[in-house]
Amino acid sequence: SSTTQVVHSAGRRFIVSPVPESRLKDQ
Amino acid sequence: AEDTGVRVELAEEDDGKKSSIALKLWVEDPKKLKGKYKDNGAIEFSYDLEKEVPEDVAQEMVETGFFHESDAKIVGKSIRDRVSLIKWKRERTIPVTE
């Protein structure tokens, strides 16, 4: 699975990754 | 809590002591968002339960490009609901030592 990190100008880090399959709502 | 279509959950176990906790946010129902949304997946971030304001974090997410400005309120509310629940559970939990 791919994970990326984005840093806001104020310094907060956001780590973006795929939503776990078990947490996906039934469509 | 109202179903905003945005899910916020703990990204780590809550030991009831730390002021900062990891949260994970993702969009379950993009139709509930007002602006255009690019599915980035789950966004994990650290949140200080004592010092931070959910709406500020939501605004940072908008500024980072995860959400449109018109959705800052929905995202802020979603984070606020989860933070309130965490604090409520902490207040209810009696420490083992006591």
C-alpha cells in the first residue's frame, strides 16, 4: 500500500494512505 | 453525532493520558460534500486534545488541498464529534490505580 506525507505550512504532518478495506462502507 | 459522510477514528489506542493523539479521517460518502473532492484515501494526523481546535485542523486540510473551502465546516464538525467522544470516554474511565 502506498503512503505519502504532506506537511502543512504551519508544520502539521498529514499522512495519506489507502482506507483499509475493512473500513470501507458497503456501496 | 450526525452522519456527515466524513469518518474520523482513532489511529492509535487511547491510553487516556496523552494530550496528543493520532486520528484518521476519510470520506465515506462524497455526495455529502459540497465541493469537489479528490479521493486521497485516509488522512492521518496528530491532534492535541488540550490545545487544538477542530476547525483549525479542518482549515489546514483545506489549505493543504484535501478539501474544498466549502467543506471546512463539515470536516471540522466531524473532527469535533470524534474529539468530544474521546474526551467523554476519558472522563468516564476510572484509572486502575484508583
